[in-house]
Amino acid sequence: MERDEILAKSRNENKNADERENSIKKNAYLISTIVGIIVCSIFYITEDNITYFIIWFSMNCAAEIYQAIKLKKVYNIIIVLISLVVLGFLIAAYLSNKGVY
């Protein structure tokens, strides 16, 4: 391969990988996660209702599933499996409180 071919291939592979943008997205996801946990905790304390955690966890679980499908990394797959188990426990606890389970 010539130098120009290597550079063209490298530019094509990295055209969507802006480090600053990725860092901002990562920080935004972290901040939204923390705020979501705080809001769900406030509603859980005031209303004694786990529904808010189920909704929040479902949203985050969907994001993790999407990442696992796109990135195909073992770490993401493990996070998805753990998230699904926790989500299952939350739903079981909700149904138990409602007398369904």
C-alpha cells in the first residue's frame, strides 16, 4: 500500500471519531444518569413507588443494548445482561407490591 492509500483509509475509518465530541457525549450520559437516579430516589422516598426506577432503568437498558449491538464488545454485553437481571428484579418487586406476583 502506498502512503496516500493508507492515509485515505485512515481518514475514512476515523471520520466519525471526534475525541472531543465523544468525551462530551460520555460526560452528558454520566450526568443524565446521576440526575435520573436522584430524581427517581426523590419520587421513591416521597411516594414509595418503584415505578420511576423501572422507567429510568428501562431507558438506560435500551441504550446499553443499542451500544452492545453496535460495538459488539464483551464489556457492553456483560453490562446488558446485568441490566436486564436488575430490571427483572425491579419489575418482580413492583408486581409483588401490587399483589400480582
